[in-house]
Amino acid sequence: MKSSSFSIFRDGYLCVMIKVYLAKKISRRVVEGHPWIFSNEVDRVEGEVKGGETVTVFTHDNKFIGTGYINPRSQIMVRLLTRNRNEVIDEEFFYKRILQSWEYRKKIGYTENCRLVFGEADSLPQLIIDKFNDYFVIQTLALGIDVWKPAIVNALNKIFDPKGIYERNDVPVREVEGMSQQKGFLSAPFDTNIIIKENGLKFNVDIENGQKTGYFLDQQDNRKAIQHIVKGANVLGAFTYTGTFEIHAAHYGAKSVIGFDISENAVQQANKNAALNGLEDICKFQTANAFDILKQWSKEEKKFDVVMLDPPAFTKSRETIQKAVAGYKEINLRGMKLIEPGGFLVTSSCTSLVNAELFLHTIEMAAKDAKRKLRQVCFQAQAPDHPIVRTIENTLYLKFLIVEVQ
């Protein structure tokens, strides 16, 4: 990948002017706005590439496509940052993009706690920034965006003057990009155990050791959606993590709530969150394998008014989609068998490879096997601070369903 190229310094960053020419036959996905360019769609590269450099992309016949960053080690060789030929990728570019993301969140009413930057949906591929009050958690999941981490931190300091910034780059996907896993402070050290407010409740967030960035903001609206169906109900929650759905149920008037998670640390956090809201007498959490509990209790014919299932992603690979579907079918079938006639199933999937149509079909098949009839109450995606771009499939990943089970 060597030819003529030249370099300049801008804002202290080395900018190597590299040109990428696409093959004659490429996916319409690129033409229609998707920012990913796979290695098999690239015909040639003019310039020396090590990885992480900013490149300009052209069609096979020299028509401008956009500007982005490159990593020859990745199957996704180029991720586009802009299709504006006049837009320069420098520190000011990242400041403006993050400011635009913040202005959007303010317009739609997500300010205290929100996903400030949702990667491709905010035209900042593979960058995740979650805002918890005055604290920020960053994930830079590709080499090209990791190079600009200092500029991203500078932008956050300039826009927010935050109390703390932390990176949670302890994720395996970075190794595919040729980077190490790491986590730590990007600001002066601070207490990484904080408390946030959501829907009138308080929750502990462990920024340093919690899953993902420490808290799942994408379900915050869906947790509010259960408020009417749980009043006076006996509720079972499986895959509870730190108990957010279950504590919302208790807050909204549930008679009793019991939750299970396989992680002892998560259960400790869940019980801590229940006590934080004065709901420990209603809401109880136990460490157990949710699959085993659902199977055992359905055999024992235990019954609940509401069963809530919020499992982790069952697959991250297309090769194991059917295994994931089988897992979703099993837990939902078991869950339905535990529900009193006229009760409700609350169920989710965050597996992006299982689309909405397949997820709903799986629920229907589970109902058929359980010999139960369903009526849909609501079907939603993630909260709007995780915006969906229809031409970018991975921005629509969360499926949230409430059904009456007859």
C-alpha cells in the first residue's frame, strides 16, 4: 500500500494525505450513506498506511465519496467521518460533532443522564460517550477514533467542564483493531461509584467495574413503560443485573418483586439499589442461573402476575444466530408458563443480529409451544438518546415488548 503521499501537522496531529479508491462493484450501502467500507470493496490505496490515519475515499472513477479513518488490520478497512469535501478532520471537527450531539440530546429532553455520542448514529463511528450527571465514560472501539481521544477529551472539557472522565476500553473488540484493552481516568481521579436519578428513583453506578459503561441507559424509557401493568402485581424478574426494572416495578406499586441474576456482584448492587430507594421490603434479589430458575419454577407451576426478562446479548456472531434464537425461545416459553392468565410478559433482546421480525416470530413460537395467546401492549426500541439511522442497521438493536398472556 505504498505510493506518493504527503503529510502535514494540524492541531498537533499528523495528517497523512492518503487516497483510497473503491472497487468498481461495491455495495449500494456505501453509496446510500453507510459509513463502513469493507476491505473487499477497496481496489487500491495511494499512500503508506500503518493504521489510524485520515484518508480520502474516491470511487473507481475518481469521484469523491468522503473522508474517514483507515485500519488495514480490520475487516472494515475505512469508516467515514464526513461526506463533505470541505470538512477538515481536526480537533475542531470533533468539538463541533460532540457539541452537535449534545444539542440534539437537549432538544429531545435527555440531559441529566444520556448517551451523548452513539457512534455511527452521531457520525462518529465507534465512539461511545455516556453522560452520568457531571461524569463521562468514553469507549473508543476502533483505532482511527482512538487516535483522536485527546481531542475528544478536550471537547468534553470545553463543552461541559466535567467532574470526571473515565475510559472503559476493556472490551475485546479493540484487540481486533490491533489495540489493547484498558480502562482508567482521562481526568483527575474521582470516586467512580456515583448515584444517578432516573424516573424519580436513585441508582448506584459503578463506572469502573459495572458492565459496559457502568449502566444501561438505553432502557430508561422502557422501564417507565411498565408502570401500569405492575400495580398490585406479584412480579418476577430474570437477568436483573442491578435491578433497575424490578425497582421500578416496586416503585410503581407492585405487591412483591423477586429478581434473579447469575452475578453475585450484580445482585449485591441490586439489593443496594432497592435499599437506596426504601424498597428493600418489597424488592428481593437472589443469585441464581435464570435459565434454571425459569425451568424449575415452571415445572413447579408457580405463578406471577408479571414476568420480566432482560437477558444479555446471546450472540455477537452471525454463525450462532440460531443458538441465540433458541435461547430467546426457551426463556420466553418458560416465562409465559409462569404467568397467570391475563398477566403480562415484559421481554427484551439487545442482540443486534436478531432483528425485530425474527424476535417477534420467536416470541410467537414460544407462545404456541406454551399454548398461550398473546396481545401486544407495546413494542419499542432503545431510548431516543440512542438515535436510529435506518440505513445503518446496527443503530437499531434493542427490542422491548410487553404482551398480555391469556
